[in-house]
Amino acid sequence: MIYNNFLKLRTLIRKRFLSKPRTIAAMVLVLVFASESLAQNRIDMQLGLTSVPETMNPFFAYDTESDQLVSMLYLSLYTYNENLSLKAELADLEIQSLAPSMENGSYAVVIPLKRNIQWLWPDGSTTDIRPEDVVTTFDVLKKNKEIAYRQVIEHIKSVETYGNGQNSIKVTWEPNKASYDNLDFMILPERILKRYVDRMTNVLLPGQFGELQQAINMNSYRGAQAYRLKSYERDGRLIELEAARSFGLDGRPMIVSPITLATYANPQQRWRDLNDGLINFVIDLEPSRLAETRQNVINSSPDANNSPVVAEAVNTPTVTAILFNYRGPNKAFINNINNRRAVANILNTQVQAEMFKIAYAYEMSYNFAQIDLKGPFVTMGETSFESSEYNSVRAFRPPREPLKLMYLAYSLSSPVVSVANQIAQQLRDNGVNCEAEHYQNKHQFYEDLSKIDHYDLVLYEWNASTRPDISIWDKDNFMSYAYSRPNYKDYYDLLAQFSTGQSEDYGTFQRYLYEDCAAIFLWNRDYIIAYNDDVKENQYRKVVMEKDPSQFTRGLKYWRWK
């Protein structure tokens, strides 16, 4: 029965998205349970997204959609669950249970692997995941510069098999560089990797970089995750996954199945299909303003007064800030607190008014000047600035070299690009030369971020409910210095409160950030979901989606029936 329903759904999707000449690029991702006994309990979803995942290879999953997809297909030792805390996947111990030991100044831990988790191969055969798979994956990541993903494990010194038949590995970090975040790298089978690397050095053979990519995309194996690859078409427009009954979490079935992902190049067509019920959810991985989203719904509905589509902001606040690097090319300039104040106030008073005219995808939830600056806070001249708050005039000398601003945006059309360029231009207009460097590859961005002398400023964002991701920054970097301050937790709690609109003392926190921690807080935003309210089951789907739509595939395997 389930298979027949799946065939009907696939036929409908093919007719709607693949066979008609439309100006959309469509990809369909279908997840189905293998057991019919679970049919009455499942929640099905048809989701509308904006672009097709470029790959299913975790080594090269640079775009957001690919990263979301591979998180369901591959296991890590540990990964972030729906609460954004590290959770064991392939490992048999939670983080709290690990007891690191000190060896020659380096931390080391022994991690047993879960048993009875298997790779699935195209011929239907299976092989157990072994310690050798973890060791080989680590070694290939470490020794091949072409794989930008290797930065995740940058400070791990070695990964070795441990014990005779104990199914364990031993991880050793470089001195003073231990971080459990480094254990969130996805594992590939040694059986596949050895075909494409030198068996003595684990370096990719000449010409084999693309071949490894194709081998994984074209079913050299089918995964070992909560969901497994069932079929894959060359153009990537139809990908089918099935739930793995043997996935060893707790024996309970996944909540969400089946899932269909349809990808659109035409956003208005996506809204029309949501109105028509061909899809029942839209997830804006690039956040939009709620008012604009609702207007899109109205514009695409044949009856604006009776549209079945509901758009809501999901409370997953993300904080965006500009971070100063104390040890960058212009460290003499950055280390002067008066210069940091000057830069902060240039941006606070002059960029804010224009930023949100350009950055249409972001919605400012507060009036920055009224809360922090209390009116005209600073006037900036060519050689000095005056602050009524500090009641003094200080000499201002621009840096000798242009300040280098790094930022990450996956698309040239992203509003983040406009924001970064606006920031650089406002600084230049006020006597501080600045160059903005755009990264589209997140792994290259994080790799360059670990190079202390590469940049002066970073436009960065993190989830307000957790600490910033500083796993790749060592203790000598500016972020580790800032966030290790004894009173940081108190201020961070204040940030979390402010992000949900509860803080009454934001000005104090703002000054702490750009003076002590060297960061300028800019804004916070929410993710938006839209759904077709005519389908009564969507109220249940909505509960699932509210967990965190920005990480929805990464969390799917943890959403289980009680």
C-alpha cells in the first residue's frame, strides 16, 4: 500500500514539476517508511525550497541544501541535535561520559563505537561500520587540501583504532586545542575511499577528486543513517530515501515520513503551489521579513481574502554582529579601544538607517539608536570624534592598511552582500578604508577565519539560544579571549534575553561587546514558515517544524514518536 501511494505521489510530482515546460528547477526528495505498520502514525510533508542540493558527498557539501541533505545520509561520531547540543551518533558515549586523559601535553579520549550500524550497498548487502572507517575518513580529510571540510578536524592530532576487538577509536588533540566540536565530521566507508586514494598515504590519486564525488552521488553505497538512499537520478531532480529500521537511536520510528522536497527557481510559483495544495509547507532557509512573506502569499492567491496559506515567524533568534580581530593585520588600530568605539559608532549611527532598506530579507526588531545611542551619540570628523556619552574628545588616526572585512553569503543575490558592502562604504566615507571579502564556500570561510593575520573584521551570526561556534578558534585568537572572560556568561544571558525582547539593559551589554569583547551587535532575526491551513494535519506538522527549521533535516532523525 505504501509503495503504491509513493508511486502515485511520484507520478503527480513528475507531471507537475518535471514534464511541463516551466521556468523552475525541480528536485523531489521522498522519504518513505519500509514498514506498512507505521503508516497510520506518520506525518507526511511536501516542502517547497529554492534550490537543488549540489551534491550528496559530505566532503564537498558547501551549499546549505546539500549540507541539510547529507546530514540525513551520513553518520558522525557526534553531531548537533535539534537542541543544538552535541549528541552521540556513531559513538557509544555521550559527551558528558567522556573522560579525557593527558598524554604528553595533549588530551586524548577513547570512544567505543555503536554496534550493529551498517553500510548499505547497491546490491542489498551490508557491512558493519568499523573503527577503520573512522580512521581512514579522518586521514583522508587531514591529508587532502582540496577538501575544505578538513578544517573541522584541524586541531585533532590523530585518530587510531584502540584495543583488540573492542570496536573503539582513540582521538588525540594537539596541546591546548581539545574541542569536542571537532568530532562532528561525517564518516565515509573505507571500502569506498580506498578506491580513490593512494593506499600508503591516503592522498587522493590524480584525477580522482571528481571520481570520488561521482561515486558517492551514483550509488556506490546508500548510507548508514536514519534515512537511506533508495534511488538517485543523474540530474539530481529526483532523489528517494527510505527510513532505516535498524538506525540505533531507541527503536522508535521517525515522526516525519514521507517527505517530498520540491525546489523552485521561481518563488511566486512556489507560493501558488502552496495555495493549490501541491506543497503544504514553505521553509525560508534565507530568512524573510514576515510582512513581505505575507504579501507574497496575498499576491499569489486567487482570492486574497480567503487564502488558506498562513505565514508565521518561528522563534529561533539569530544574532548578527561585526567582530574585531585583536591580532589581525591592523592590530595596533584594533587594540585601541577609542578606535573600536569610533568604528562602532560610525556603523551604529550611519549604517543602521540604510541597512534595512537594502537588506530586505532582514527585519529590524528594535530601534537601535533609541536603545543604545539615545539620539545623536557621536559625530565623526577626519581626525577626531566627539562622544557625549564619554564626555571627551580623542584623536583618531585611520589604519595604515585597509581594514579587511570577511563575510559569508552563499549567493550573490543574498542581502548579506548588500549589508557587507554598505558597512565597508560607510567606513570609507568616514575616513576608515575598508575592503569587504565575500565567501560563498563556508568551509573556506571557516578555514580562513582560523588564520589570525588574514582579516580585521568579521560579519558573523550565531543562534542566540547557544554560544557562538568558536570550535576552530584557538586560545590565542580574539574570540576565545573574549568569551573566556569571567563575567561573559552574565552578559551572554543578557543577550539571550534581549533576543527574545526581555532585556531592559541592552545598552550596558552593547558597550561591553564592542569595548571588552570587541563585537558590534547589529540585529537579530527569526525564521519563517508558511503552510496551507486547509490541510488539518498541518497543525501537527507545524509543531515538528517549529523545533528549528534552519536545521530541520539535521534534526529529523531525532523527532520520534513516544
